[in-house]
Amino acid sequence: MVLKDIYLYDEYETDFTHNGITLPDFEDEPVVKRVINNEFTFNGIYTLSGINSDYIKNGAIVKVYCPDRSWQLFRIKLAEKTLTTIDIFAHHIVWDIQRNFIESYFESNGSGAKIMSGLEQSLAFEQRFSYSSDIITNHQFTAKEGNPIAILIGSNNGGQNLTGVTGGELDMDNFNLSLKKQLGSDRGFRVDFGVNLDSIIETIDSQSIINSLYLIGAVPEGSDYEGEQDPIVYKYLEVEGTTNKNRIIGTRTNSDCKTLEELKKWGQDLFDKSKIHLPRVTHEISIIDLAKTEEYKDFSNLVELQIGDTVHCNISTMNIDIEERLIEYQWSPRISEYKSLVLGNDLEMYSNTVNSQVNDVLKNLEETSNILTDKIINATNQITGTVGGYVRFRPKNKPSEILIMDTDNVNTAKNVWRWNLGGLGHSSNGINGPFPLAMTADGQIVATGITAGRFNAEMLRVGFNGIGDTLELVNNALSIKNNGIRIMELTKQGLQFWKENTSLGRMGTSGNIFDWSAGGNLFTDKSIFITLDTAGETIQISPKANYGIQFLKNGEINSKGDWIHAENFGVQGDVRIVGNLIVNGKPVIPGTGGEVPPGLTTEQEKNAWGIWTFFKQRGWTEQSIAGMLGNMETESGIRPDIDEIGGGTGYGLVQWTPKSKLVNWANANGLDYRTLDTQCKRIQWEVENNQQWIAISPYYYSFREFTQKTSISECALAFIKCYERPGDPNQPIRVTQAQRWYDKLRSKSRSKRSARIGYGLPLVDGFYISQHYSLDHEAIDLTDELGVPVFSVQDGYVLKSDFKDDLGEYVVIAHEDGNQTTYAHLNKRFVNKGDKVARGQQIGELGNTGNSDGAHLHFALKNKDGFNQDPSGYLNLNE
């Protein structure tokens, strides 16, 4: 299992795009606890002697992985040390707003967004947090002399808090506070008896019921006499059906209600929304993790479950029909597993605890409907989720058979199992059959299919049709016959192929040895032979040298003879090679298509080209690559397998110091540290994990942000100061070298691209680029009039044709070169998933759907390695 790291930052850190320092040495798995409109905390016990334990202190910030696949920040409130451990307790970073203060705020009739904005404007001092809401209904709200947390979800100085007034739920996402109408959604997550529900216990508590309210409101304003005045009162608001026999009176107070009508309306909401007149019901549920069972291992994907999501359960035998929400969880962030869940229909009235291990709940699924297959659901419901039917022994006085029926009358029953000495059978047409599913006393089994289990037999014969096509297993041989004539037979000698009872050849572990080397030693072990009997040709696959195809333990594949790609015979697909591809003793540099452009003849130039193409595929700008190459030329001469000149401890393209930093990483990932490809992968890993790079003046940005810079001189200087960090950083020669590599490789790259790409445009002439590609916007926006045609830029097939809130109507097309293009915010889609499309074919209309502020096409390109790239070059928009 790969653990998710927990990262630690200084108390005053503001940039969390890098990963800080890691905390790997916890005594046991730490826990994130979240309750809707309440607690959001992190706690764990860290070993006092663990790595970086000295940095753990009150006020420091930790970053942890949460169930919604986001990284959330928590500020340590308590770091209590014992002789051997540190007990860490932290609040979500949102609790920082508790340091602020609101003197007074009143909204007479505003939406959730208006109230949240008003609260933000009323703060005593500015903070980094943003306040928002999707609640469109209007409410009256008062906040006075309180901290923001108390006003939003707490006591609100004796008044009703904002979530209570609006009926909303507060979402906390790092520095974003959003008042939502409701967190989560109904993703179709089910627990069903006999499938993944192990047990359920229902408990009803009627002690807290209130069906008659004595309501107390505000003190009337504008009185005409001196002295203390009583508040307004509404006596005995009751639910329908309340009598003196069942009456239970309770008091409730709301000083924001200025009139009897306001007070009565608020009280009625306590019945309609909070349902205080109904008993509290608790369901203690135990869930089976299907991924752990052999029976369901092929159906082990479970639906993703997040805070606020709905869970469904129906148990007909107990007359229980549950539709409850996840209102609380405890989560182990390092192993990405729920520790416990709390379900409920109403946040105040239900607390249904589910103590179960759901180790594989979180999956990267876009389809979140009920993903258990119909076969498993239907079979299990029929067997374990029903009442079992009616059992009859016949005849009554001296029974000789058993009937299990869907009614208690043999004359009316349709769904029947019948069992006697003749056999066991099932019928859907009454007790007399027919029986399409049966096992008879003479050894015959009748069934439409056997979907699971193991079948043992001395002889097996299967008839495919009525003309003699069979599969036979007998006498230690497997034979397939066509119209009674064998076409294939498997014996201990191998797999034999036949045509019209004439042997064509066989495949096995023995055969005629051939040797291409003079005086070579012959052998027969560890080889696979495919021999054609009619002409004597043999294909030999062997681990030894000079024999057919050779597979070596170090991953090399050698072959003798020519490989021919017969395009006219429909040979398609990719050849995937892990490791290095050596052609005639020379390495093929990854990303170059196996071809170095003419004019690049030296080893240094070829290495530079390999680095250039590697990082361009991963979205680096040409200027940032050139800046790095200018540094590599000084550091290593752009040679990967080179120790530091002068006897130092550095090694490789960028002279990693010490050498073990590269070697240990490569070994841990199964890579050869000496190769160009491995060292490029190491640098990309450093970008993605913000390693090695230390931002200093005037280059205060991350390694990833460096890869998007467009000034060659800045890139060369930033790389030497923030990455290489030599004793003398004043080396202008590196800028000169970077410019030279940029000029040389850019010209080669553009000439190759023009000949290679051949992409068309997604829109007709007349559009303009309204937003260019960047690290934050990994696409380009093309603006034109609403409804103009949108075209596929290249041949391919439709991978997706759908709608998303952020993309609107969108289409994704997979192309033959391995790239994928996305066309978003369409007004209409004219293609469906799976359709083949041609270059220039209209696939939709330009639109303004989804998260869009005007008619435009959001056009993105992802290369065959899965990296987003600037599509401008593919569309020749940079020429």
C-alpha cells in the first residue's frame, strides 16, 4: 500500500503549492474528523524521535489528504509532548477566521450570497478567506458582537446562527467558506441485505418528542411606559392530531422574531423541517466490504461516498426503508480509508453510527450510479433478501417430495422448486413444469448457464450447435471439432492445429533446434516452438542467444530475422517498450519518434534533442528547457553518465550532489540511473514534488512555475540560482549557451512539427484567441459568434460526448497519434460517444454553456503520455 504523506509548514507560510516537509513517523494512523456544520479536525500521535519532529509546534500547519480527493490544511492547536510522543490536535484552517470579529450586521431580506458577502464586509480586519453561497432564497439575519465561526455555525450570541436561519450547510475548502443549500448528493450508494449489508439494528427513542410548543419571541419595541416589558408569546402551536392524551409541551425562544406571525412561522419550521414531533430513530449498520470476498472480487468497485451524500437501504423483512445522509466521518488520510461513518436523515434528530471497514470505498469513478452488477444484485436478493416462500411436503401423511412455492396453494403457485427422487428442478409455470433448470437422478444437469464455481469431470463434451461442432475433454486431451472434424487438439506434447484432418503444425516446448551461429551449442530447455508441419518452418522463442526471439532477464529482447508490418492485413496497435530501445547498437531517444533531425550529429546535440523533446511533451516552454540546457552544458556537457570533474561527489546531467540522491531514487523506481531518460524523469519528478528548487530573489516562484517562463535569460539565471546553486552564481556564459540551444533546437522542432502534425483548425477564419495557454489555464480559448460550426482538427473517434457543470456541453476526441482534443462550452453536440470522425467534420456549435462568461470554444490538447500541452503549435497559431 502506498501511503499518502502528511506535510508540515511553518506557522506563517502562505504558499502551499509546494509540499513542505514530511511527517512519516506516526505511532498509529492519524484521523481527520468532520461533522456537517460542526467539527473539522485532525489529530494523531507522532513519535518524538521521528523525522522532523522538532518542527511540530503550536500554530504550525499540516496538509493532509481528504475523502473528496483534495488536500486540506489544518492549524495545530495543541502539540503536547510526552517522554516518547507528540500528541497533535489541529483545527481546519477555516478556524483561523475565529480570530476575527463582527461588531454588528443586519440583513432584512437577502439571499445566502448577499448575507455571506455582508458578513465578509463587516469583519474587523481583512483575511485571506472568501465567503460565498448558492442559496437563492431570501432570509432575515442578525449578527452582533461575535466571531465568524460562532455566527455561521455556533451560538451567534444567543441568536440563531446562519446555517440555522437558511437551513444551509457550511462547506470548508481551505481558504474558501461556502454556504451550500446542501452538501453532497445522491450518488446511488446502497447497502442491501444479502449483498453488502451484514446486519442492522433499529432503536426508537420517544423521550425527546415535542408536539406542542410554547414560543417566546423578542421584546416589543417602542413601548409607551417605563419599566421592563415582557417578550411576545405564542401559546401552544401544535401538530395535527395532538390531544391531551398524547400532548408533550416544550418551550423554544427566538429573539429575532419581532411579531407573532414571525414567531409562529419559525415554530412551524421546527415541526416541518426539524421534525421535533417525531421519535429519534437510530440504525446501527454493519457493512461487508465486497472487495474482501472471493465471491464478489470481480465486482469490487464501490461507489465514492462523501460528506453529505445519501445512502439507501431497504430491508423488507424488517419493514425498514432507509434513505440517510453521511453527516459525520472519521478518516485515515495516509491510507485513504474511512475509519467510521455516521448516517442520519436530519442533522439534529438522527445519529446512526456505522462502525465498519470500507477499505476500497474511494475509487476514481466518474460514473457514480449503482455499480454493482444486475447479476449479483438479482441473485443475492432472490436468495437472501426474500422471505423464502412456502414449503409443502407431499403427500401430507406420507411425503415423498418437497415443494417450495410462491403461494401456499399448489394450484395457484407459479414460481416453484420441486425435489424428489427423480431430481431437483425449478419452474416458472407451476409444479408440473417445464423445468428449464434441473438436476435429474440419472446424472443430467439442465441449465442455461453456469456463471460461477468449479466443474470437475472425467469427460466433458459440449455441443455448440446441431451440426456437430463440439469441444471435447477426454483422455488428457482437449479437442475442438468442426462438423465432427477436429481443428485443434491440446495434449502434453503441445497445441496441435488441423485442417481437414491434416496436421498444420503445433506450438509447444519441444521442437527442431536451429542455430544461426557457427559452432553454437544446441539445447532444448526453456524454449517455445511454433512448427509448421507442411513446410517445416519453425519460430523459436528462447532466452538463449542466436535463437529466434530472445528474452533476457534484464529486459532486453533480441531477434533474428526481419519483422514485417503488414498494413493491408489490418495489423494495428502500439508496441510498448519499458526501458531503452536499442536499434543497431544505438539508443532511440524517448520523445523523438526514434529520429534525430538532420544537422544534430554530436553526442551532445543528440542528448540535447532528447531532453528538449522529453520536456516539451510534458508542457515545459521552449525557453525554460533552453535555460536548463545552458546550465547542463556547463555542469556536465549534457552527458548523463558522468561524474563531477575534479573529483567531487556530483553526477549526471545536472550534477546531483551527492550522487546517491539520484541513484537511490532510480533504484527505488526500477530505473537505470545512468540513462538520459531516467535523469529526465528525475527532473520531472522534482518539478511535480517541488524538490531541489529553492526560490530566492528575484525568482520567487516554484519549480513548476519556472517551467512556464518565456524569457531565456531569466530561465538560465533562475535555474543556476534556484536549482544548481553553485559557489559562484555569476556565470553569464550559461545565458549565452541557453540562447544558442534555443535557436538551434527550436528551428529543428518547428520544421519537424510542420511536417508531422498536420492539424486543421476547430473554427473557420475570423476567430481570435481570447485566453492563451498557461499553468492555470491548460487550454486556449477561441472566441467567435454564438452558433458558428466547430470542427474536429484531425481524424479520430469520440471518446466522450457529455455535459459537465464546468465544461458545459463538451466533446473529447482521441486521435491516431495518441493525442486527445477537448472542445468545451458548446451550444450543441452533433456526435456521440464511439463515433468515428474525420478531420474538418462538424462536431458541434460554438456556445456559452457551463462555467462560461461569453461565447467561446475552450480547446485543450492532451498528448499520448497524458500531459496537457499548449495546442497553439499543433494548430500552427504560433507561426
